[in-house]
Amino acid sequence: MNPALLSIKDLKVYFELRQGLPLPWREPDVVKAIDGVTFDILEGEVLALVGESGCGKTTIGKTLLRLIEPKAGIIQYRDQDLAHLKGVSLRAMRQKMQLIFQDPYESLDSRQSVFDILAEPLVIHQRVTQKKDLQACVFEALESTGLHPAAEIAQRYPHHLSGGQRQRVAIAAAMILEPEFIVADEPVSMLDVSVRAGILQLMLALRHQKNLTYLFITHDLSLAWVIADRIMVLYLGKVIEIGPSDRLIHAGTHPYTQALVSVIPSPIPDRSREQIILKGETPSPVHVPEGCRFHPRCWKFQRLGSPKECLTQEPDLRQVAEGHLAACHFLD
Amino acid sequence: MSTLLDIQDLAINFKTRSGDVHAVDGVSFQLEAGKVLGIAGESGCGKTTTALSIPRLLPSNARLVRGHILFDGVDLMQFSEGEIEKIRWKQISMVFQGAMNALNPVKTIGAQIIEPIVWHEPAIARGDANQRVLELLERVGIPAARARSYPHEFSGGMRQRVMIAMALACRPKLIISDEPVTALDVMIQAQILNLLKDLQKQMNLAMIFISHDLSVIAESCDEIAIMYAGKLVERGSIRKVFSQPAHPYTQALIRSFPNIYGKQELIHGIPGYPPNLIHPPTGCRFHERCDRCIDICAQSEPVLREVGEGQIAACHRIGETLP
Amino acid sequence: MNATAVPASRPPNLWVQVWEIPLGRAGIILLGIVLVLSLVGPVVFPFNPKDITSTAADILQPPSSMHWLGTDELGRDVFRETLVGARLSLLVGLLATAISITLGSIIGLLAGYYRGAVGITLMRVTDFFLVLPLLPLIIILAAIFGQSFSITIMVIGLTSWPSTARIVRSQVISLRERQFIERIRSLGATDLRVIAVHILPNVLPLIYANTVLVIAGSILSEATLAFLGLGDPVRVSWGTMLHFGFVAGAAGRGAWWYLLPPGLGIVLVVLGFTLAGHTLDQLLNPRLREF
């Protein structure tokens, strides 16, 4: 197994909800968006982060890039603790980590030409000083993301491009500083199905060429299954299962993972399979249930006749098999 | 089985600053009472335009170029705006994607569900109408006590249930669902799909189910129609089309979705981008992106022909693919 | 999913768009006339403030072929005086606006971008200035610092920025949550770069529209101050004309030709700037654009 590029230990991100006057006796409501997660991202892997909306997957991605401030915990990147970097050293670190957003219509400044969008990272970090070199770098980045002819595309503005082309520009802009680690937040969910594959293929090809590590955030478990080496499932700000992607999909052990997998729609109709439909919706992270946070919706908890552990004790991640961990008192 | 809806040679243009967009061009299909037809395709393929033309809900820059929409044997095209209004909600109702935009934020959901009932059945007693609202809410899985809640007090999934209750309010024969589960989480999506399936069976509704997601259509429809660039390219039963897709576009689209019960491999895409419909390509509209394109594909437009039992497709090369 | 395609061409020049709206066009025409008259007028019809007579026959005379708009209480030509007065009124309006907009934009940008203590403090200061009753404040400041042209400009500039700051701030707050700003931040750009290269250009249209409105307000403020006798007594502006006319009892003596031209001048200029400004605002303010 590869060594870890990032080691996250007991990371917590809380948001305070302001309501009325900040009176000393009034406790502000706290959203525990990330409530103590510990995991590694291995060098060169694609780790998929999956879960329903509000589970904290985007928050984790942005916290690792220090776009959101963590409340507690360690983000070890090789031998540096990212959680406590500041100022110049943080800005220098940012060159190694990049973010690809979901919505290519929103993530590009509509007032900038494609050339300016791609040149900006190089200018910010003063990588290139000669105008001629700048152009060479930008054109090369465009070509490498399949945007031809580069000279013509570079002059265009985002609104002249299709969704797929914009996402390629966003990827080119993320790659131009030659980063090591990429957080991709639902990079294809806004795109038409026929162009999704092209973007994913591009991302995977760049991974091999440039030895990249990806944190791939998605709500789509079947997509995670085909693109990722490992999958991590999040529920209400906690990791509830992590393991090799094929194992997690076909031999998942946590009742939540099993339920999520059972409802993935399949393009092969008439498959007789048992769906586990969870009742209700994910509770608000302001009022996290006692004990195992999943127990109010857990089908196994009901089947087992409401065991006491689930009500009182928060389960820790336990090893199920080599590299496969799950947090449940009653694993299969 | 009787034909409830018969769409014949429908063609719709949109007037824009850069020219007329040929959004739907010569689409025909039938739907039997009590059946569910899925319309699939990428954005801009004309699936929503086709469906919204039935209750005449298209934006003002849309022009009907030709075609007939026979509903229960009557041509809706001959109807005045007032006559169409009587049919909307009463006979044909809609469930849209963004439930928050379709609900009035300052009215309780009970008041909003009762509206179409009172409007279409002016003779109904207030008590009976209220009773029906409560039944509808129970039916879509919302406690009757919540009739007095406002839309913002509901989650996305619950609002979609409210929308479904509204669509059922006047006991229509046909429901048009436009991407009803697209913005929802997988678990909520499964809940809503199952609810729709149950209601459709219980009430023997006919349904048109529009989605870009083939897997969702495979799970919830009897038949599927695939559209590409304003044209119907293939139609047939779910089982037939998914097991033996005839059109190269259908084949490519199916390969664009990962299938956790199949091989763990990266999805395939389709090279290029959908064409500009102001100047659609000559011949087959898919030929520029098709890996099986031959000379004739760029010159003449293929017609829909039978490729199997109840399955039709429009491709010049179909004869060759059949065993 | 079914989003319609974005139009490929950029919208036409802003002033062309303003011109196409009738009210905006009226504003531009008004401003054009006043500007030409104030620039060219005094060259063609020079005015000498020292050209004073003491003969009663020349004082406060009604319009005649000699003096098209009559004479003032010192026997000077009101027509020529009005043309020169326009210059000062416009100049004070523009210079005070420059101070006001610069201050308002900077404070608005910073208050919107930094949400912590910096932003809160700046906003408290802004609110403080916003709720201050302006006229008494201006009167006190003018009384303390004396009556001069530059003091008038400073006083107006330093009291009229809060509305600009508020408008700019609210726009910056929504911009800084946008993904493209977050992307630029994640690239490692400094705050200065994010603000100057990405946020400022996006709020600039709003600042333009606001500038035009602030000019109208500043001209009105100058006229008010001068009318109250707090203007620069040795320079002629529309406000000082009204002041001296009023003091000389022009109203009581029926000398309408002395008060009407500067009064009408102020009304037309303010109307012109307001019309143009509101049209710009309609075109550029994202909150007014649709719904």
C-alpha cells in the first residue's frame, strides 16, 4: 500500500448559528458539520467521499484545502500540519492542492478570457515572468485537457463555451501549477451524461501522467465505484465506513451503506433485488442523535429490537477486513 | 387497452435572437391508459418541450409548426386557451423538478392543494374538499396534521410529495413528471420513485416520465422513448430497449451510466457535443458523433422502422445489426 | 438541465443602452445641454464679478435686450452670472462625489470582504454616519472650518459616502460567496488581488450608477449650503446666487429673473443626473434587474 499523502486526525468543523443577541447565558446553536473524522488519503489514489446532502462531504474537502477553518484536529500533509499554517507558507502550500468545482458556470470569472483564467495561477505564484513563456504554458495546458485549437480557445470567454468545455478549462486551471492533490467536488454532476465520461477519463489520465491524488466528492455511489480506489461513506459529519470500492459496494457492512447501495437505480431493468428504503430524512446536524447517530433510521436497530448500545454508545470505526473499517455495534 | 394519448408528427420551434431553434421535429408516439412512458435524452433534446406541449405550457416564444395531440380521441390543438385550462390539472397534471419554485411560499400547503379542486369542481362542498386534501396527504405519506404548514417548513423530498398530492388532487388520467427526482438524494429519490410507482398502480394512471437518467427510467417505466436533437430515435418496451438497444445513440447512452451489477469499468462517453438546433445537421442528426456513420447517414434522414416486437428505431444501419 | 444557451454576443455599450430608454435619454440630453452651456457659455459671454454699478437704474432690472435675464442687486448681468455659476456648482458636485465614491467604495469593499471584526467595525461606522442628521452636521462643520470652496467639497464628500458603502458592501458579500472567488482564493491569491482583480470589476457597474446619483445629491447639498450662507462668498455658484438674491430681497421685490435661472439650473441638473443614474441603476443593479 502507498504511504499516506494526507493524514487527517479527529478533524472537527463547527459552525455557530447566530440567533438574536449574543447574550452570555444564551448558548448559540452549533452545527457540527464535521464531528471528529480520522482517515488517510494515500499517495496516488482516488478516494471517493460519498453521502447524502448535508453529511459534510463538501465541508471536508474545503477544510482540507483550508478554505474553511477547522475547529480542531490535525491535517498532516507529508510532514506539515496544514491545519495550523498561516500567511505566506499557507499560500505556498496552496500550489500543491487544487479544487475542481461542480458548476463550471459558476467557478469561472465571466469577465476573464480563458487565457487570463489559466495565466492567473502562474502570475499569482510568479512561476512565469516572460510573456512568451506564459503563452506557451497556457497553450500547453489547454492542449493537455483536450481543448483544441488552443490559440483560438484561449481568446474566448466562458459564455462562449459549452459546459463540458468549461469544466475542461477549470481542470486546466487547476493543473497548471502542477499540484499533487486535487479535491474534485461533484465535477461531473452538472454535465450532460454523454460528456461526463470524457471529463472523468481526462481526470484519470492526468492522474497517471502527473502522479496526482484525488479526493473525489460525489453523491453517486455507482460513479464512485467505477472511478475510485477506495470509498468513504459519511453520515452526519462522521465516517461510518471506509474500504476498497468494490468491497464497499458489494460487501458493505454498515447498515447505512447497505441501504444506500440497495437503492442505486440500475440501468438493467427487472432485476429482482431487495431495496432497503430508510424512513424519513437525515436529521439536522444541530441536533445529532445520542448514541449511534444513525440509530433513529437504522433498519438493523429495529430488526434487533432496539439494542441498548445503539442508544447510548457512539460506535468507533472497527476493522472488518484488511483496509476495510466500519462504525457499527452489530456488523455482519 | 385503449390509447389515451396520441401524438402525431409534432414539430415545435423556439424563436430566438439568433434564429429559429427546431426543438422538436416530427415526433410521434402513443400512450395507453394506465401505462408509464419514459422520455430520455440529454439536455436540449426536446423531451421537456414535447411533454409540456401537451398541456400547452410552453414559453411564449414557442411556435407549434405542425402536428396533432389527440387526448382521449380529441385534438387538443383545436382547443382555445380557456378549454385547455379546464383540462389542465383535471385531466392532465404535472410534477416538476424544483418543487420550491412551484409552491407559493405564503400559503399553507393545504390551501394550495385545495385550489385546483375548488377551481375544477365548483359544486364541491368545502368539507368534502378539505376531506380530500387530507386523504391526498395521507396517500403521499405526509401526516394530515401538516396541511397547515408552509412550504419552507418541508424538506425537498417532502415538498415533492406535496407536488404529487397536488397533481393527484383532481384525479387526472395523465401525469407528466419532469425530472421529479433529479435534485434529490438517492434515498429520497428511491422513496419518491416508489411512491409514484405505487400511486400509478393504485389509481391506474398514465404517466409520462421525463429524465436524463436512464437508470431512473429503467426502474419506473413500462416503455421508453429516446430523443436526440429534437427527434425520436428509438422507442420500445424497457426490457427490449435496454437488453437490445438498436440505435447507436441508445447504445452509447446506456454505456454512459455505471452499473453496479455489471463490470466495474469506467463509463463510456460520446465524443463531441449535441448539435446546434438552429441549423440541425443534414441526414441523421446523430451522424457527426456516431461511430458507425457511413456516407448515407450524412445525406438522408433515417425513418423509424420496426426492429423487434414493439420496438422501433431510426438508423440506416439497423438491418446490419439484427441477427 | 434544460438551461437555454447563453447569448454569444456581449451586450452593447452601456451608454447606448441608457440612450435607448426614454428617461435615460432625457437625462443625457439635459446634462449635455448644461455641460455645453457651462463650458462654452462664459467664453462667449464673459462675466466680470467686479463689474458693479451703484446707479439705482441698473440694479435689479427686469430682462431687456441689453440684459437678457435682467440684472442682480449689484447691477451685474444675471444671464452671464448663471452661466459662470453652473461651472462652480458642477465642479463642487464632481469633486465632492470623487471623495465620496472613493471612500464609500473602499469601505464597502473592505466591509463586505472581511466579515470578522474589521467588517463589523466598518459597518458600525457606516451606520453611524448614515443615521447622523446631515444638514446640521454640515452647518456645524462649515461653521468650524470656515467658508471656502475646498471646505465645502470636503464636507459634502465626507458626509455622503455611507450609502455607497452600503450598496457596495451588499454586492461584495454576495460575490465573495461565489464559486469563482473561492476558486481564486484556493489558488493562493492574496486578498488584495482577489479584491482588486476579481471583486472590484464586478461591482464597478454598480459604483458607476451610484456615482451619477451621488453627483446629483452633492450639487443639491452645495446649493443648500450656499443658500444658507455657508458657501464661498467670493465665488459665484447657483447656490450663492440664490443666497444673495434672497438676502437682497429679490423675492419680495418681484425680481423673479434673479432667482429663477439658478433655481431652474439646479432643478434641471439634478433631474438630469437622477434620470441618468436611475436608468443606469436599473440596467446594472442585480437586485432590480429581474424578478
